[in-house]
Amino acid sequence: MKQWRAKSSRTLYGAALATGLLALVYASVSFAQTAATGRYVTMSERIGIFIVLFRAFDVWIYFFQAVLLFLGVGLTLYYLIRFHQKSFLAGLRGTVADLTATGNLDPRQAIDFEIESLQNRFLFLDMMIAAAPAAGLLGTVVGLVQVFREQTLVEHVTMQNLASGMYVAMVTTVCGLVVAILGMIGRHFLLARVADMREILAGPEGD
């Protein structure tokens, strides 16, 4: 046990040291002076400019949101259909009976254990609800940065110059919110069905 703790401590200290050295290198390089602009350009700014100027960046945001949408809706429909099948409920009853007989649990504890296991399957919806708006917010920030950068590149700013950046900013946010709302609706239906199954398992065998 002590040997394992010593190895874990060395690994932790090594990771912390490597992280500190990488951060120091990053901070040192980030203040490198760019002669062409006559000012200091940090590494973070260079990375940010690359992201903003990468024309397909908003496409990757849409792709990520679409993956969350189709994955979330597909799994939600699958579990809704699965949870309404009599064979699934019968198998759940059998699992509860086995836990009661061999797991030193009373029926209520066995039911709670199985219901909690079912609810853990919905973690993908939590990711869908949280990640989609976050990706939309990222698209909003990138779009606004594109707008402000466009203002620095042209002398007379028109709405046409700003339209593309504002479009990215608004549409990615809307898409993220729509995906999150669908995820919340799906989670509501799944939790409602799980609550019904809890009552069925706690009731008479013939339900």
C-alpha cells in the first residue's frame, strides 16, 4: 500500500512539474515580439486569430451540435421504446428479486438501486443539455470577434462587412439552445417513465 502511494505521489509531482514547465515555456513564447506589427503578439492571440480566420470553424460547431442532437434524440427514442416493453419490465423484476434474495437488500432498496442505475443511463442528455449551448456560446464569441476584426481591417464599415460574423454569432447560439431544449424534453419523458416503472415494481406482481 505504501509503495503504491509513493508511486502515485511521484506521478502526481511529475505531472505538476511538467505542467509548470510547459506553462513557463508557453508564457515565455507568448511575449515574443513581432517585428512586422511593431508590438507584442501573445501566443494566445495567435491561436485566437487562427481560429477566427479559419473559415470552417463555425461548420465544426454546427457539426458538434448535430452530433449531440442526433445522438441524444436517437438514444432517447431507443430508451423510451425499450422501457415500454413488457420483457424489459419483466427482466427488471427478476433483477430486483435476485438482489433481494442474494444481495441482503429489502425490496425497496433493490428497486431504488435499479432505478438509479437506469437514471445513470441518461448522462448523455446532461452532456447534450450542457455542451450544445456552450458550443453555441463559443460560436457567438467567435462571430463577434470576426465582427470586431472586420472593423479594424476596413476604413468604412458597412452592414455587409459585419453580416457574416453576426450570422455565425446568432445561428450557433440558436442551434445550441434548440438542442438543449430538446434534450430537456427528452430527459423529462425518460424520468417520467422511470418514475412509472418504480411504482409498477413497488406494486403487485400482476401490474
